Amino acid sequence: MSEFPRPVAVDRLPTGPTVREIAAEPAERAALARRLGLLSLDRLEARVTLEPLAGGLVRVDSLLTADVVQECVVSLEPVAVRVEDRASLLYGEDGDGAQEVVLSGEAEPVEPAVGGTIDIGEAVAQQLSLALDPFPRAPGVAPPEATAPAEDQAESPFAALARWKEKG
């Protein structure tokens, strides 16, 4: 079950592009924050354009804007970030998700429209997860220094084998 469900029935789409403005409610944002490992998700809005194409395909273009608070990977301080991201997905008949079609000269994967429905809220949630910085750092916090073990502490695994061989 999606934390941010916004189902759209493919068979009810008009023939031309249609635009949907969606925004997550406080409970949906809290559930998404837990799912994505965020300290908080203060805003999530998206402008989603759905355009039916030939062969039962639907192009879904989205522009999301989110205000998130992540944990700094170095200092563990809260890091407030504005995320803006665009995505374009292609949906088609139910399937195993391995189908691809060639549009505009490039092969594109086709996401399944399960039961003839596209959950644009879930698509936006997944888009947000991909747009997040996987290693957020608070302003002014440098990455941790890579420390190599001291010469006397670092022993090669082959040194242990050599000692064993000498005893034998």
C-alpha cells in the first residue's frame, strides 16, 4: 500500500495531455518520511502530466518540489534541503515490467499500469527517493578523514600464512 496514493484510471484519461497537481497531506508526509529515512518531509508537491500515446501507452511527466530534513552523515545534525526534480515514465498494459518500447530513437522501459491504473502519487514518491542526496552533510561539515591503519597495526593476511609455514 502506497503512503501517497493518487490512482488515475487509464481508460478515463482524455485523448490529449491532462495535468494533475498533487500534494501530500501531513499524515502521508510523515509516513513517507519514515519510509525514506528522513527526519521530516515538510512539503511534497508535484505537477504531473499524463499523455495517452498509441498502443495503450501513457507518458507520465512530473515535476516535484519537496522540503525535506535529512540527517548529516558526519555530524548527525539535521540538514534541511529543497528538492526539485523532473522525471518521465512510460506506462502500459499490465506486465512483468520487462517490456521496452522505442520512442524518439531510444528504448524505454514500460512500467505496468496495474489493473488499468497508474498511481501517480507512488511514482512521485519513488522519484523523490531517487532525487535525495544519499550522503547529506550539514553546511561546513567536511567529510570524515580516511585513516589508514598504522604500519605496525596493518598486517597482511599473507604474513600470517608465512609464519604458519615457517612453523610447519
